[in-house]
Amino acid sequence: MAHVVVLGAGLGGTIMAYELRDALGREHRVSVVSKGSKYSFVPSNPWVAVGWRDRDSIEVDLAPACRKRDIALHPQGAKRLHATENRIELMDGTSLDYDYLVIATGPELAFDEIPGFGPAAHTHSVCHIDHALDAKAAFDQLVKTPGPVVIGAAQGASCYGPAYEFAFILEKALRDAKIRDKVPMTFVTSEPYIGHLGLDGVGDTKGLLESALRSKHIKWICNSKVQKFEADKVTVEEVNDDGSTKAIHEVASSYTMMLPAFRGVEAVRDIEGLTNPRGFILVDKHQQNGKFQNVFAVGVCVAIPPTGKTPVPVGVPKTGFMIESMVTATAQNIARLVRGEKPNAQGSWNAVCLADFGDGGIAFVAQPQIPPRNVNWSSQGKWVHAAKIGFEKYFLHKIKSGQAEPFYEKLALQVLGIDKLKAVKFEDV
């Protein structure tokens, strides 16, 4: 009997455990190590930050689903991975041995890399439900006392979609509060151009997003390095294509939400042969680590090189479709290893993204996610907002019920037959 442990219970880790249970059957053990027993749907955090969702509406207790699926849940959290011993040291001092390990920890948020960065200092975040709830309290204060706003993504960030989403969601919430005219907005990003997204653009994301920002009177600064955050301003170095300083901007801000750079979590960082210098897990085309061949990784914790050189460091996002394809391939490969066979499954690493703008949005499909591509498509409309709501409802149901059904593959087929999704009425969702 094999024991497979999944380290992390986020978007990738939870469905990883479910798919492993389906792939391995009941004769093998599946365990999940997580900080706490609650699953939180991170894509809804921008809505939480303006009061359109609360904690209870986007969190699921994993314990019932895990019991139903015969998956052991260890909510103590991991202190340190001892890969040479096939052992995870847990935060309560106990240990968990494994035959196979899937690392799905997500990232650590590197707020400490810029002075004044993070919810403990001068900025807000939508990376965690607790951060988003703090951002909601600050939004309420902003409504009472309007002032300038800065939204964006710092140097080294690799997740740009939520920054754009929150800029437009916040803009819509300010309009609803009848104070948009009192709140100047600036989008600050390390991307070389608007709509780069860490993917060198997808379809016409550059044109679509520039037009959307312009239509909502949101100014922007690209190729930016944030020097420091303060309570009333953000100091930004704008650089030229050769990396030289173009300008220093002191952007007034009474409310700042910037996405940070990511790095690997402390429990797995600095393990020779397992991680790169940023602590991300090194894997091959089968999601398998080269040195520790009983270790796999999926999701944001996986090391992926950037799409190309940029004046300011820009990481590559791991979108939901890409993560889901990693998960399915990993489940199949571990099942093959358990049977004494060699891994042969590979993730498709395609991207299907719904970027919600509060009352509309932009969708894009990149196949594969890293260019050059066979499919390079983007579109916009109210149907994107409707589809994002449907996605949230379906995915939370999937987590609660313990289903392993691959959502993004279905979505990809529908998006490629885009008329079906466009037919969804905004009012119906």
C-alpha cells in the first residue's frame, strides 16, 4: 500500500487530493497537510475587498469532504520537508512519512522586499481572505474620506490578472458609492506594457486593457520599480527599455493595493536539488523533481522561467487551467509509479482566464500559455462577469462535494466555442 501526501490545500492541492483518490482507489492512502481545515476561494478575494462577498460565502470546511473521500486531513501545517527521509515535520512536532509527495503549497508573499509593503505596513492585499477583509475595512474608510488610489503589481510579481480585476472592481464600487469623481486612480505595474500579464500578452490584451483603463480614467505607469510605500504616497522608479531610470514618481495614495513578488514557502525552501534560488520547486515535463523522484509539484509553487527578458523582473502566472492540467498529469503519473510503470502524462499548460471587472470583463485563451501559441485569443463583455460568478459557484460546490471533475477543460471547450458563453445573460447569474 502506497501513501501519497499532498502538501497544501489550495486550488491545486485540494483537487490534487481528490484526483489522487480517484486514480489510486481505496487500497492506497491519501493525506493532505494544510494550515487549518478551511479552503478559501482566492479568486473571489477582490470581491471580498469591496464587500461583495464575505468569508462564509467563499470558504469551505474540508473535513467533511475529506472524510467522505477517505482522505486524511492534517490541519497542523508543515514546518519542514525532510526530502532525503521521505518525511514532513509538522508544526505540532509530529511527522508524516510518505512514499510519494505532491507539493502544492502556493507561494509565500514577499512583502518584506520593499519598505512599507504589506498589510502590516502601508498597503493592502487580495492574496488572502484575511488581507481582503482588512482591505474591505479600509475601503469603507475610503468611502467616508475619499482620496487618491494606487493599484497594481510590484517588481517580480507573477500574478497580474487580480491586479487588473481589483482596479476595475474598485472603480465600479466607487461609482456605486457615488464618489468616483473624488478618487484619482493610478495603475502601477512592473509589466513592460499594459496587458503583458507575464505572458507577453494574449490576443489583444494590450489594446483591450489600455482601452478599459482609459475609459475608466485610470492612469498607468509601466516598467516600474517601487522604491517604497508610505502612508500617503508610493515612490516609483520608471525605467527605460535598457533598465536606466526614466523618471521617479511620487504618486499620492490614501489607499494602495499592490500584488507582491512570490517565493517558495519556508517549509520547502533551500533544499538542494528540489528548489531554485527563489524557493520554487524544480520539475520536469511530468511534474516530477529530478533529484527526488518521488516528489512532484503543481501550481504556483512550480518553477517556470519568464517568457523573455524585460526591463523590470516579470514572472509567469500559473493560471487555473494550467494548474488543473498539472494536477491531472501528476495523478496519472503517480498511479503509474504505484503500478511499477514509468510516468508518461504531461500537463497541457494552457491558459483560460476570466478577468472580472465588476460589470464586465476580459477573457483570454492561450494554448499553450507560453508563446508561441496555437491559440492566442481574447475578448470582452458582460458575459465574462456572469461566467466568473458561475465559475465561483461551481468550483466551491466541487470542493465541498469532493468532486475531481476538471472544470477548466470544460470551460476551455466552451470558450473556444465562444458563442455559448456569450449567450449567458448578465442578469441571469
